[in-house]
Amino acid sequence: MSEQPDPMSMRASDADRERVAQVLHKAMAEGRLTVSELDERLAGLYQAKTFGELVPFTQDLPDVPTPMPMLPAVAPGNQVMPLAGGASTVSVAIMSQTTRRGDWVVPVQYTATAVMGEVKLDLREADFEAGECTITATAIMGAVKIIVPPELTVRIDGFGFMGEFQRGAEGPGAPGSPVLRINGLALMGAVEVRRKARRQLPR
């Protein structure tokens, strides 16, 4: 019989790392981690390659399950519903730049993280998976820039520490428009949200 691989040695995906990042953000909001501790853990988290390397980042936090790979035999109770076509739910820029624009689908939960880099999200031609979607933006000595169309309802609830979390684009949109919530952290960086008219298509 072939030996079963050790789950802790299996490669972690961007989505796996983002699930751990959300746990860390929640721990900071609850006062379990300081801002500097969150910064340090996030910087190391995005360098982790296996599930075993993810464990130390949350092992001292209460009621946190051990990160495990999602195998085909996973129980139905997990209710994981990936987007059609395996679309990504994260944008990560570490000492680099990444851009998402054009025709794409904003999932119910999306994470944008810039560590000494820049993430650009242009939502003017995007569709929304649900009537209310959330983008968690984290800028650590970097920038997350989000462009939204004029008719979108935007609600912003982020925290800036020696950085800036802009709220100028917050406000209601057209009746019946989707609701976009933007939260997260700007640590010695910036999260910029601005409204901009849709591109005019050539006739």
C-alpha cells in the first residue's frame, strides 16, 4: 500500500494563507495581538509554503483550528463554495505590484494585501457575486488602491496606524446598487478608495 502524504507537508494556497490572515486581523481587533505583532506575523505568513508553516502563526490564539488542506473527501458541512472557474479571492503584492481590472467578479469576501508593494483594484467593469461584498484591505508600508463606479454604495470601516485609510468615497449609490464594504488596516501605508466614472465605450 502506498504511504499517505503528511497533510502538514502539503503546499498551502493563497486562499489558505488568507484564511489565516483573517484570523490574525480578528485577533488584533479583539486585543489579542498588537499592531506590531500583526505586522510581523503577516510579513512571515505570506512567505509560508506548507500547511505546517502556517500553524505557528495562530497556535497561541484560542479556538483556532489547525490549518489543514481541503481534500476531495472533505465533509459536506464545510460548505465551501468556490467561484465559478476557480477565480481568485485574493490579491497580494509583496515588494511588487498587482492589478485587477476589466471584466471580473468581486466575490462575497475578497482580500487585498500590499507589503512594501501596491495592489490596484478597478471595479468599474466588475460584477458582484452578491448584493453585499466585502474587501479586506491591508497595506503595510505599501498601498491598496480601489476604484469604484459612481453608482456603487460604499461603506468604509478601516484603521490607519501611522498611515491613511481614506473614506472620501464612502456614501450611498444608486437605488438597488450593490453594497461594497471595505475594511482592514493601513500600517505606515495607505488604502485609497476613489470614485471614477466608467470608461466610455467606443460607438
